[in-house]
Amino acid sequence: MSKTLLIDLKKCTGCELCVDHCSSSKTGFYSQEHSRIRILRDEMKGVFVPLVCVQCQEHPCVDVCPVEAIKYEHDLALFTVDKDLCTACGDCVEVCPYEGIFLNAGTALKCDLCRGDPACARVCYPEALQYLEADESQVVAALEEKTRELNRNVRK
Amino acid sequence: MPVHIEIRVYHGIKKYLPAGDGNGFCRTFSLPDGASVAQAISALNIPNDEKVFTLLNGVMCSPDRALNSGDVLSIMQPAGGG
Amino acid sequence: MSRQVTFKIAYLDLSARTFTVRTTSGSDFELYLGGRGLGAKLLFEGQGKGVDPLGPDNQLIFTTGKFGGTPVPTAGQVTITAKSPATGLYFKSNTGGTWAKALRRADWDAVVITGVSETPVFVSIDDERVNFHDASGLWGRTVRESDTEAQRRLGGSDWSFATIGHAGENLVNFACIMTSLYHAAGRGGLGAVMGAKKLKSIAVRGSGQTTVADAVTLEQEVQAVLAKARQSVKAGLLLEFGTAATIEMANEGGSLPVNNFSSAQIPGGHKLGGTYLVENAYMRQGSACSACPMGCHKHAVVREGRYQGHSGGPEYETLASLGTSCGVTDPEPVLKGNELCNDYGLDTISTGGVIGWLMESAQRGLISSDRCYGLDLGWGNGQSMVDLIHRIARREGIGDLLAQGTRSASKALGGESWKWAVQANGLEQSRVDTRVAKAYALSFAVNPRGPDHLYAQPQAEFGRTPEARRLMERLMGSDKYCNSKILDGKPELVRWHEDMFAVTDSLGICSFATTTTYIVDESSLARFIRAVLNVSMSEKEIMQAGRRTVVLERCFNLREDPNRKDTLPWRLMNEPVSRGPHEGMLNSKQEMQVLLNRYYALHGYDPVSGRPTREVLSSLGLLDDVKGLEEIII
């Protein structure tokens, strides 16, 4: 069984150490715009929702991309964005049900699990983000919770 | 003669208490005569590696202190901050 | 390696509605590290003695630290510095949330506000664009209402706010400034300073990126700190229960202020503790400050009934002030009180302190309840406590007297009410019974803010964790000094904590990391400073920078009021603990003198007056660096 980035929403405190580490693991500096994980913040309720690609089975982003820039990498067993092909049209952002793909600096940005050792999970002390072998029911429950939380929100 | 003490548990230590009455914070416990604080803690099935902080009648004490009937043993984790 | 580190400061004059940029360079980082240290220097140099705290010449200074915007764990803190309307002296206050990170991402280190606006105003800082906005429609609203409306007007969803509520607008002497809705820069009435300037809110957002000298080493050090956090029981408790986890311990251990410090334990007190609040779904995970793994801040909800509502918190101090200090153990009115204090922008410690004082005054027959809206002022009446919070924030009826704080209120009420005004130098004591905790007693007495915990927080004197015992061994050679009732070793402990707390505030991280859990130590800070700034500082130099700030703060107070004494409230120095496991203990004058003598000797201060001498100021480099410091030397 392969590992999943499992998200437990009840545990996210909005510290955003994940956002900064994702950014620096790719670019060397700390910036929300360069991160593949963002936190949707409801300061009023004190509720925080990590937004990141959940590597879903349906992958509507792949199907909608007009230039087939989101491709399957066999050795990683997941889809990644080829930024040389990407035209930053934004269709993938529109269609993603989990708000897990972003546009920045002329390309779409999507989590690639750091190719096996996700930086975000390494810095999540509350264990809202964990990289582990999760069973199907845990993954489904986490996705359903995410969907509920996003629907509750005014952002979309 | 057994000793009857009051035990109050807080924080993560609560989970070791046997399920039972609604007020999980405070209950009477019977121990054999001459039982120590350390023995009371293990009688509650609190494992050795759990970092507990105990007070006996409000003061810190050594784990081998013998218990008397009417003693209040508070078992919690060492908290701090304001 | 050069130690020249630049600080970029936005100077806002609210009278003239102008904004100028100043950049410092030179040795400020090396000498003070920035943050609180920089704030102390700016306050001292930027205004003379005798300034009206509510007037145009009182600076309101917001300083972040150089770690702000980086992932150094807990790097989300801002220090706010000004002369306090409560004490008439130097005051610093810290808070977290997201404001400090936003300011640093906007590429600013500090904001200094002077003047008084003619009409209510709020300020926006959007990267380099600083603007003044009309605050009508925000003025007179709660913190939550104001931030919501200001966000709507500014557009976008990524603003961070520092805002006052009714209390600051009405110049309540213990009004506070709230960041990110629920994080309080409390104590000392800095919210009133902001209100006197007619400044409702400062909104910040920054689109910049933060670059450090060595991100790889920084990540390694972050991992090392996280590993320590995973070993630390205290860090785990902060995550799970917040500071509310301290209530059970203080109550069981007889150090919890009850009924205005007239006793130290209360049956049912555990209902205000973290365990009960979480189990009964009153409290859940809330918002961490930027970059903080421990996320101690919680969110509290009362689902139904007359105390229905929700807010960030509550902290231990709040539970002990609005709760046990008023004899209240029912969590629902206390959570409501917490919510109101957040919305009105009121310091919960002083609020509970002054209400407890009123309750005792009424019970002793000095004030009748018809002067107090007919409220029942017996211990434990949670509804009365809640009602009084509204009156204080709005300065209505008896609230107008209470809004002056216990020192002034007791002078006005007269009789012997000053005896149970549990304050010293104009600040209500934080909720620690110092009669049973001698290092705390000393730290409260010498704290330039007043008798308060956010200056040293010498928890190691209890020796409850391995980290605490290791620190005591390092400082005193043995952990046998981990006994809160003895005097030996406490001055050394307090000095270390004061220096480290100043370092912490100056770098812009949280005291919970460097004190309380002790998971970030001097060597870790040296590695972080090098990784972030490419500056090499020894552990000794880092702690020396903290010491410099502590001494400078003392100098500000001496310039302002040479007669100010290092002391504690009358009750703690004259009334022994009446019952319980610590019956008879007292912060007697003799004990305090022993502690102070040793503390003064350690610092090289004059043994009688406690004043820093010329030698001390010179050897620290303060005399050469701080303009006007010469005048405090006798």
C-alpha cells in the first residue's frame, strides 16, 4: 500500500509552517504564493483548512487541461504539472473540487508530495498533516470532511 | 485495614481511570494498608513512562510516601504558562 | 561577519496625517536584537520624561523581531511599547496572531505612531503603501465587528488587524489591543493610548517573500526544535488544553487566587481547568500564532443559554481572574466574560482584579449595591461579573470608577479599600499567589511593568519537568533549588529568565519556547541567528543583549519616577495565606529584602536604591549608545 498525505482538519491550527516549508523546499525562500499548500482561514471561528492536492482518483484537472500539461509520472505514481507546457489558463483551478491547485508566476502549482518525503508533514507538530499508509476509509472520511468544510465556506 | 483515599486525575492521565461514574475527576479509592503514592499510581494502571505530576494534599511528595485514609492524591501532567 | 542589520521603520504622525520612513543601521541588532529592545530604545530616546500617556507626544511603538516572517518556531510575536496610562511608566506588551508576520512580509520591521488624530482613523499598510482612512462606522464597534467591516472596505481576505474596542476608545485604564480578533496585547492600558490617539485599527498585509541566509540549516534547526517539542509534556499540554491546563495544578497545589487573593483553593475549581473544558466541549483547538507548532490558543463555545457565544481563549489568567478571583467556578459566565473582554478590548487580568476588589469592598460594607446597579456582589455571582464588564467597557455608572483601575478606584472609594486593591505601581497582580512562589515574588517586584508574569515567568522554580530541573542545575549546580518556597537560587533564576525573556521578545518569538517549555535554548538561538541573518553571536552576547534591554527599561522608569519601588501588593506582603497546604506563607518585607539585595548585587546595581550605576551602564555599552541616559546617573 502506498502512502497518503492524510489531513485531519480538527487538528489544524493555522500556524502555516507547512506553507512556508513547502515554498522553501521548492524555491529556497518563504512565500505563500510559491507554496503548493495554502490554509483557508476562518479567523472568526478559529477553523483552518489545509488546501492541497489530494491526488484524487478522478483528477478532473488532468482531463480539463487543454495542453495536457498535467502528466502521470510512473516512478512517483502521481500526476505533476509540466511547467514548460502549462499556459496558466486556470481551467484546472476552476475544476478542482478540493481547491488544491494554484496559479503563480505563469504556471499551475500542484503538490508532488516532495517526491516521497513531504516537507509539510515533517513540520506539522499537531499532526493535522501526516504522511502515512492510510486505509481507504480514512482517506474517504478525510475527503468528505474537506468537501463539507469547503461547501460551508463563502470562498468558492 | 485498607486506606481510603481520594484521587483526582486531570489532563491525559484521565484516560487510565476505569470507566464508571459520570464524574471522572474525583473518586475514592481503596488501597492496602501501607500503600505508597507510587503503588497508588500503578494500581490505576498508569504506565511507568507516563510523565505525571502528583500532589499529596496539595504538596509535592516523594513517590514512596505512605498514604493515610483521607489523603487527597492529585495526579496530572506538569502544565505551565498563563 | 558583519553585524550591521537594518531596521525599516514607518513613522506615522496622526496629527499631521503624515508618514515617513526611517532606516536604522549600525549596531542596534548587535546591542538589542531588535523587537522589544529596539522599542525600549526608541521610547527612551524619542520622548522625554513627564509625557502625558494619553497625549500626542506618547509614542505607540510596534516592533516585530528579525525572526518574524521566517519559520523559526513561534516567530509570530510583536511587542507594543509606550508609556502606560495605568502605571505612568515604561510598558511593553506582546501579542501574536498573524500581524507580525504580515508586517514583515510587507517589508517593515516597526511602526511608530505619534500625535492624535482629530477624528477617528484607521491605518492600512499594504506593502509599501501606507494610508489613513476615516474610521467612522468602525469607531464604537467591537473588535470583531470592526475587523469584519474594515476588511470589507479594504477588499481582499488576507489582512491582519491590530484593533481596539470600546474600552480603548473610552480610555479604560486597562484597555488592550487585539490582533487577529482574539490575541490580546494586554496589561497596562496600551489600548487606551491607541484610543486617545483616535486610532481604531492598523490593517497590514504583505505580498513579499522572506529570504534567509541559510534555509537548509534553518530547516535542520527547526526539526531539532520540533523533536524537543515532541518530547516535552508541557508543549503537548499547550497544544491539547492551552494554558487552561494550569488551573487544575494551581488549584490542587493551593496557588490559585480565589476571592481577590483572600484564599488559594476553591472546591469545583477544576471546572475552569483545561480537562473539564475540553471534555465538556466548551473548548477546542483554535488559532496558532504564525509559525508556532504548539498552537496554545484555543477556541471556546457556549452553545446555549444566557451565556451563549464563542471566542478565542480562554487563558489561565482569564479563568483565574474572571473566574476564581471573583469566586466563580461555573465556566459559562467566565467564557462569556472572556468573549466580552476580547470584543471590548479589555485586559482580563485587571478586569477580574478590579471586579474582585469591588466585590470585596461591597462585602466589607464600603459600597452599597445600589451604587452598582443593584447587583449582588457576593463571591461567585457570575452574572454580576459579566454585567460589570459591560459597565467598565462603556464607563457607565460604577463602571466609570472601575475603569480607572484598582489603585485609583481605591483612592476614590477611600477607607481601607486600598488594602485589598491587589496591585502595585498601578498594575493589578497577575494570577499567581506569590506568597508560595518566591522566584515569582521577586520577578513581580522588579518587573518594570508591575507585578506581572510576562517579564520573567520563572517556572523552573517548581522543577516539574526535566527541562526545568536541567536549567536549575545549569544555573545553580543542583536541582535541589527547585522548591518554590525557598529563597536561595531564586535571584539567579529570575535574572536568567528576565534576560532570556527580553531576548525572546526582541527576536520576535514566544516566551513559551524559551521559557515555560524550555525547548529553544541559547545555543539554538545562536544557530537561528546565523541561519537567518548570517550574523555570528555567542550565547553570552545574545543574553547580554537581553540584559541591556532589561536595564534600559529600568532606566526609563527611574527617569520617570525616581521614587518607584520594587514592591508587591499590600495583601501579599501583609496577609499570610489563611488556610490550605501553604498556610502561613507570606511575601514579608524581610524576605523580599533578601531577594532584592541578591538581585541588585547580581546586576551591580546600587545596593540601597537598586539603581543601575555608571559602571553597569558603561560596561553594557548603554551609556555610549542611548542619548540622554547620562541624566539618570546619580
